[in-house]
Amino acid sequence: MSAEEPWPVARLAGELKGYIDRLGEVWVEGEITQWNARQSGVFAKLKDLEQDATLGLTVWLRTIPDAATEFKAGDRVVVRAKVDFWANRGELTLNARELRHVGLGDLLERLERLRRQLAAEGLFDPSRKVPLPFLPQCIGLVTGENSDAEKDVVRNARLRWPDVRFRTRHALVQGERAAAEVAAGIRELDADPEVDVIIVARGGGDFMNLLPFSDEALLRTAAACVTPLVSAIGHENDRPLLDEVADLRASTPTDAAKRVVPDVVEELSRIRQARARSLNRLATLVGTEIERISALRSRPALLEASWIVSSREEEVARWAERGAQLLERRVEAAHAVVAQLSGQLRALSPLRTLERGYAIAYREGGAILRSAAEAAAGDPIGVMLGDGEIAARVE
């Protein structure tokens, strides 16, 4: 075999079929998807429980007669099968020889291990849960198309608050692609800035149908969601792990609508009650203050204010008279002091000397003559007497 002598496709297909036929029977575990029952048998897909791998599965009813009624899409099974390679189509399928359900205990054990792992990482911690907005303007809804869950959420939400808006993303809620589609819906709505809260809703179901809501990838998407997330799977027993990761768990889709959207009737009633309480409180306060003012005005001090002047009139007159007397005495004393000082001043004044017949001579300019030598014949001089002044000339 070389580039010059290549194998035909049919030879390669034949070689592959030979290798696969020598493999014999194998035991394979997986999840049934696309379960299509026909008259002669069932054609389905078997998906790996953890990895992204799928194989075709054929179950002939002549080999397993009760397969069409005992099994369905979503079941976890163990298959004893012969691997067949269809060379004309290039397809690899499993031809079932024996089909068993995976024990419920095994599934529960896996879920419990996942629960412990996520709890250890803090994904269930109440401190990381985000409170819901009081009145969301826009609700994101991830649910099955035309499902009862969608109708319940929308109907009950709009009954409580007619103006609420929805952004709905339809997704499969069971089967092989359910977890991936629900996770994609959450991511899309979380990226929408107008969405205030996200509800993931499904109308209940059995344990196997709810397994996609315990898928690890979906749970990590929910944990990374910034928008408040409500899980409304509607199953009281065997709760899926999404209930633990979500910010709020609702028992049913109807319960989710009631817990996310306030009742406009109840809120209006609360407003009326609050207004009534406020008015009553205000009326009580105003009445109390009116009574206090009336009590103050009824007191004698405010009822007839002139008594204050009347009761103090005599005292004021007495103090006024005393003040006048004190002022008069002070003035008389001051007059006596002034008279005494005036007498002393007059006694010391040169005028007293002049009044006894003495005179003071002074030259022009006011200089006092103290000696006869200071004046020459013919000089004009002034003479100050006790009762006036005269002009004179020296002879």
C-alpha cells in the first residue's frame, strides 16, 4: 500500500469490518437518546455519561422482546452488544444482545460525589447567593417550548403584575442535549442587560428525566451567572443539584412566578395601609400639639399678660424714685466738689492778687515786664488790672 498503489475504499472498509468483527461482544454503559421504536426493533443512540461521544444502538425485539416498553430515552443502561461496522454506509453501531438499567444506587452515588465536590468548592454556600430584585422589569425564562411550565410562569406572573416582560429561551428539558441547551439559554439571558432575573422552569418529572439538571457543566454555568437565578424544576423529592446552586429554589413554576413578581393588588393594599397609618400618626401628632398649645395658652401667664406689669408696677415706681434720689444726691455732691475746687482755684489765681490793687505790665507781644530796665521811654505797654486792661506808654 502506497501513494502509487492505494487501497480502494471498499478494501479499507472491509479491513475495518474484519478488525471489528474480531472484537466480539462488549459491555458498554451510557445514556439512551433518540429512542425510536419500530415493529421489529428499536433504533437509538447511546451517549457517554461524561464525554462527548455517541454510538448508534440497535435493539431487535426478537432478541430483547420487552425492550420497547421497559426502556426509554434518558435511561442510563448497561448493554452487552456486538459491534457492527456497516461498510456500505461507513457507520459503526452496537447490536444489543442484553440490556439492563444502571442501578439507581450507582446514579445516586455519582450525584452524591458531585454534590460533595461542588459543596467543597463553595457553589452551595448561602453567602454567594444573590437577592432577587423587588420588581423585575424583564424576566428571563428558560423552559421547554409550549410547555405547561412556561404557561404557568407567564400566566401567574402577569396576573400579579400585568406590565412584566419576558425574554424566553426555549430548550430541551430532558434527554441528551437538555443540559447543554439549558446552559446556553442561561448564558444568553445572563448577557442581556435588560434581564433582571432568570427562571429555569420544568413541570416536574421522574428521577431519570431530571438528571440533566444535575449535570456538572450546567451547574457551573448557573454558578457563574451574575443575574439572580431561580430554579423551578418542580420536584420535591430527589431534588436536582440545580436547586442547590440557584439563588432561589421554587417548588413549582407557579411558585416561581409568585416569588419573583410581587402582587400588584397586595402592594396597592400595603400602600393604602401605609398611607392610612401615616395619616393617623400625623393626625395624632397634630392633635397632641394642639392640646399642648391650648394648655399653654390657658395658663395665667399667657392668658392675661398685663398682670406681669401690674404686679411689678409698684416695685418699678419705687426703684425709679430711688434712682431719682440717688441721682440728685450725686449731682449735689458734684456741685459741692466743683464749688470747693473753684474756691481753691480762685485762691490760687493771679486775679485774686490783682483784685487787691496789684497790676501786671507787659510789652507788646505779651512779654511780662519784670524790671524797669526792660522798658524804654516811649515804649507802649499794657497794664492788667483786677477788672480789665489799659494801654499806657513809658515816660
